[in-house]
Amino acid sequence: MVDRALSCRRDSGIDCGRSARLSFDLLEEIRLLLNLETASEKLLQIVLVGQPELEEKLKRPELRQLRLRITRGRYVRLDCL
């Protein structure tokens, strides 16, 4: 998928809904995917979407390397729904 997108000059991304339910092992695999890059650009953008538990999970020491790769963190509470 990434090779195809790169050859077509398209942006590639992965949307991970309900990310708080992902295991530590799967979050580590996501971190490894974020290492895919060329000399000039990252090849993937990954969006993690989840409940407030995701924010807490990302604070754990085991996920420090993933946290370091998060360039834009937004925590929005939807209490009004």
C-alpha cells in the first residue's frame, strides 16, 4: 500500500478509531510503521482516536517512544453529547 501511494505521489494515512482498546503490542507496531520515511518525508500519517482512556494509556512508560512521535496531540472532551 505504501509503495503504491508513494509511486502515485499520494498521501497515505491510517485512521485508528477506538485506539484506547489497542494492545501495547499493536501500538508498538504502529510506532514502527511511523518509522517509514524517505530522505525528505514521512510515508504515513496515523490518526489515533479514542476515549479519554487513550490519553491515560499513552502516558505509560512502555509507550514513551510512541508519544515522542506524536506531533499533534488534541484531547477534546465531548461532554455535551
